[in-house]
Amino acid sequence: MSYQGILQQVKDNNNKVEKLKKHNEPKDRGFGKSKRKCRRCGRRGRGIIRKYDLYYCRQCFREVAENLGFKKMD
């Protein structure tokens, strides 16, 4: 369950809300794979193609590679 979902469940109990926010609030990352996301679909993490500053996930890259000028090798 996501952070927002749990927060919704305990919204009536102020003590639990404060404790939840103190210990479980997601951090803003300055670096790492959670910082990078696909330009097209917003997917994060693994499979991001960063070469030539593309920043496409591998699935989106396969769909738009030909339009970008890449060719399949035989």
C-alpha cells in the first residue's frame, strides 16, 4: 500500500498521522535511479536509456527509436 493510502486510513487519529509522517514520509532524492524517469511515460528506475541524453525507458525507446534515427542491426 502506498504512503498516501495509509495516510488516508489513519487521518482521524492525529497521533498516528504525526508518527507516520515523521518516520515514513518519502524523501526527495538528489541522485540515483529514483531521480531519473522516462520522458515519455514517466517510468522510473531500471531500463532508462541515458546515452545521448535520451532518458527513455527501454519500452518507449523501442517504439520511437526509428523516428529518432536508430536502425536495427541484422
